Amino acid sequence: MSNEVLAQRLREHAACLAKRGDNLFRVRAFRHAAFTVMSLQKEAEKLSRDEWAKLPGIGNSLAETLVEYARAGRSPSPLGERG
């Protein structure tokens, strides 16, 4: 999956979370992750969990979700659910 596609899906997910009134911190985390993906110098699918977690604003849980999502096009649990 390209960085552009991943970033768009993360923005869409953030919008869905915001619309349903989810935790604002979580909404911001997904929005920030989309921005981070767009600023990457290499393809998101090539980043390890540890590399993701070292990026500003990306925590361990989100890093794990991003690795699976970038590589397989899906999250370990649906992105709408906390995993």
C-alpha cells in the first residue's frame, strides 16, 4: 500500500472516530499518523514496529496497528475497534 493511500485511510478513520464521538486524543493520534506517513522518506510498509514507535507522536499501540495495516492493508482488529 502506498504512503498516500495509507495516509488517506488514516484520515478517513480519524474522521469516523470523530463523528462517533470517540476520544479526542485517539482522533488526533490517527490524524497525526496520517501526517507522519506523508512525511516519510521511505515506504510505510517497510518500517518495523520499532521504527514506527520512534516517530514523533506514534505510540507503541498505534505503531503495531500501522505495521499490520501498511503491510496487509488491514489492522489486526478492525480500525474502528480498539485492539
